[in-house]
Amino acid sequence: MTVRPEAAYARLSRELREDILRGRYSGDTRLPTEAELAAQYQVSRQTVRRAFHDLVAEGLVQRIPGRGTYATKRSGEYLRQFGSVEDLLALSEDTELVVLDPLRRLVDVEAAGRLRLSTDVVYRTSFRRVHQDVSFCLTTVWLPPDIGARLIDLPQLRASGAVSDATVIGLIDKHAERPIAEAEQSITAVAATEVVAGRLGCAPGDPLLRVDRTYLDTDGDPVELAVSYFRPEHYSYRVRLRRSST
């Protein structure tokens, strides 16, 4: 599988997006100008303009004629926008992983089937993702046996209550033979069950977003199945839609 390099405008919009979500630019702080960013990143002003266009479309910035580009003021709730594997890796920058169920080996026919395994044995762990003591995501991860065996002794996943800034895909990237190249995902609106509500800190029946992701390595082999439950106010998904060529 060939991994296409990230376009210059996409890299710029991703880095600006991360800076905004980390709070580097508040609602009253001007972002660098097109000329300043073009010089800093050694790209054309058209590239900068296209990156700004993406951020405007996402509602992250507003462009004020004669004054410049400013981050949109937010209500104070933590919000993460996900549109790439890099966005998911960036969770390690300002959130913590709190282990609920340590990584362990077990038999799970359904998960093994979704991972396209020839065995029913998988490794599983569950954790909460926390930002400033607020739980915004509950995730269960299943791994193929070879990947699970590589991660089983890592302190980030070994004990209930362990806290770290790790992401499982980041650990896979570091310890597996091949890095993660892409993810297949589906998003469904669901009501919180009693179990999920208890672990996520919401009320049973509250609306949640269930996000199923299967991560693939550079050979196209599944290396992780993750099922996450997000509070809607903390999750934003972005995708670029193009017309097919005729």
C-alpha cells in the first residue's frame, strides 16, 4: 500500500487546527497573516488561503476584513475535531488515557472476525480519555495476537487506573513492525446504556456518538479495532467530499 504524502495546505490547516484547539489562539488573538505563514512554512499564499478556507468551513476561525483571521470564540467546553490519523495521534498532546480494563488475552469471535483473523484469540483493553478531569470518550480496543503480545507489558496499559498521555495507535506505531497508514470508520448515534453511562459519567439514555474504527497498517492488514463513545458536545468530525471524475 502506498501512503500518499500530506498536501501542503492540509498540513498547514492541521497544524493551525491543533494550535487553536490547544488554546494557542483565543477568540481575541489574531492568527499570523497569509504572508507570515507563507514565509514560515515556505509555501505560496494560495496554499495558506486554502488552509484558512478549510478552517473557516469548520467554524474554527473567522476572517474579518481589514483586521485579519481570528479563532472563533467557544463556550469553554473541550472539543476535538477528527479528520485524520494525525488528529487521533494528537490526543496525546492535551488529554490523558485512564485504563479501566488492563490489556489482556481472551477469545472474542466477533472482534476476531472484524480484525480478519484466522484465530478467535484477541487482546482487549478499555479506557477513558480525559481532559482536565472531564471524561469525554470511552473506548474499548481489540488487537490481533501479535500486536497485543508486543503491548501487553507496557506500563500505559498494564494496570487498572494507569494514567498516561499515550494513544494505542501511537504505541502500535512505536512497537509494531509496520506503522498505521489509514482507518476505516463508521459513526452512529446511540443512547447511553447503564454500563457506558457509569463509565463515561453521563446519564443512562443520554445521546452519544458511537465511533467504530478499524486501523490498517501499510500492508493493509488490520492492527486495531476501536469502539468509542463520545459525548456529542466534545466531538466534531470533518471530511472532504469530492465529485467523482467523469
